[in-house]
Amino acid sequence: MTFRITRLDDPKGPRLKVDGWLEAEGLSDLEKEVEHACGDPSAGLTLDLAGLRQADEAAVILLRRLVASGARLVDCAPYLALRLAAPAGPDGHDVPE
């Protein structure tokens, strides 16, 4: 596994810290941790991405989906923030400019 997920104590609600390289092969692990931490991202889930170094296209799609469901991303690297904010096509992938 090229990334680590850590549950953090936060009085404001469930918080997961994601470190490393988030790629398609590990996304089911992240989804399981989200389910275990809060059941539903709209329940005030915070994802701390300060240690996330890279995210492939599948990871960006999942992060977008979590945000659309109500999760909050904090300490996101500027490049990743731009990728997450870029318009997505109907298949969830970035739209080429």
C-alpha cells in the first residue's frame, strides 16, 4: 500500500488523515475507512490531505464524490486543489481545455 489512513480525534466530527500516494488500487480501503468513521460523508467527515503527495485520476474522482456528498477537505496541496476544482465531464474525468 502506498498510502496511510489515520483516524484523528476531533470534537467537530469524524476526521481522517490521508498520507502518501492515493491510487485506484487503494480506494476501496479509503471508502471502507469513510464508512467505518462516519457511515456517510454528509455526517461531517473531514479529510486532512496535508500528507497526500499524489492522487491519480480515480482518486480525484472519489475525492470529488466525497465532497459532493458533504465531506470537507482540509490542508489540500495547491495542485490537487486545482485538479479537484477543475470541471469534470459526465464520466467524472477532467475536461481537457
